[in-house]
Amino acid sequence: MTDIKRNYLLLASLIMIWGSSFVLTDRSLLFFSPEQVVTYRLTIGALSMLLISLIYRKRLFVSIRPWFHFSFYAVIGNILPYLLISTGQMSITSGMAGLLMAVMPLVTLLLAHFFLPNDKLNVYKILGFILGISGVLFILAPSINNGSNSTFGILLVLAAACSYSVNTIVAARLTSYDPIVSSTCVLILASLFSFLIWPESLSIAFNHIPLISLSSIILLGVLPTGIAAFIYFIIINSAGATFLANINYLIPVVAFFLGAILLGEEILIQNIIALIFIISGIFISRKNS
């Protein structure tokens, strides 16, 4: 298999894995609380990445400085957005959550203008941001709050998207580390922090967990939380960030329609319009980049 074919195969795998995370979260929430979903997906993800680190014979850092950086990523890039998404999905559909997360690259380009010296706004980025926000306004409009999606849940997921954006900007400004080791360290810290924050997460009657929730939380930890990070860095090192940016167009589409196909979630014309606006905004914002 050529490198080009391999990169596209990995890209398609990453899109499906991350796109499915919202359906897996939805099924996990049938039994687990949002805090438990966060704690267990991070723990399973950390174990997955630790295994990958051992296979590749990677050593974790011994100095304090990188662990200090990783602690920020653990909170802002993992615990906080996972909690916001899980809590938000208690009152919105998985497809809606995936659609809303598409605003992350738009928020990132706005923050980059102020905090990254070589990534300023231009006409295309401004127009793309306006289109994307217009899509969000379609979602927030009372006419489409039909009982399946609450305004509070929508705002929580939008806050998660902003948290991911802040994490991206901070990561761009701080020292770069080995991708496998850094992913492993971040997930280890995030899982430890989550158990410290929610020690009651350990109190679970495992013999009463429905199979669908148990399998979903395991898959959520292994795939979108753990293995996806590994695939992400393979693509970055092999094909570059520009190639990887294509996922911003497709993950919300996959998430939106997986919710409809697998969970029977309703597809409203307003949601389709919002999706078109947001994806168009991302596309236009990347012109001349």
C-alpha cells in the first residue's frame, strides 16, 4: 500500500472514530453519569496509550516541566470538554452534539488572530467565521428547540468546542514533545485528576451495567480517546496538518448522520441548513491558508 493510500485510509478511520464518539457517549449515558463517562473513558484511553507506548518502547518524562504543561492539556483539552459534552448530551441528541463541535476550528481561527503572531485574520477567515456563527444561530433559534435539544445542552457543547480551541492555541505556543509520549502522559494525568475530582466514580455495581453501556464506554475509551490520538499523530507526521484539516469538514457530518442511522434521531431541515453553513464557514476560512 502506498503512503498516499495509507494516509487516506487512516484519515477515514479517524473521521469514523471521532464521528462515532457522540453515539458512544449517548449509549454510555444510559447507565453512567456524565462524571463517570469522563472518568472511565479517560482511564481506558490512558491504558490504551500506555500499551502503545510500551510497544514502541517510549519512556515517560521524568522532569517536572512537561508534566506541568500536560496537566493543563489534561484539564482544558480532556476533562472539561468531555464533561461539558457528556452533560450536554443529557439533553441534546448525539447528532446535534457532533454538529455543534464543528464550530471548534472557527473559534480557533478567531483566537489565533489574537494569540498566534503568524495566524492573523483575513477576509476569508472573517467570512467563514460569520457563516459558521450563522449556522449556530440556526441551531439556537427557538423554532428548532423541539424538545429533543435544550438550549442549555447546546450551550454546554459549544463551551466544549471553545475549550478545545483554547487547548489548541496553548499547544501551538508551548514546547512540542514526542506525540505518543505526550498523549500518554496527558491521558494518565487526566484520568488521575478525574478520580480525584469524582472519587464516587469508583462506586459502581458492575454486575448491573447494561451490555450496551459497558461496550460503549469501553469503545469510547479505546477508540476516540486513546487510539484516535495515536492515529492523529501518525497522520500529522506522515502527511502534515493541512492534510489532517480535512477532518473538520467530515466529522460533524458523520456524527450527525450516525445519530440518525443508529439511534433514530430526527433530521430537521433547520439542522441541515445549520450544517451547511458551518461546513461552508470552515471551507471558506481555509482559503489562501
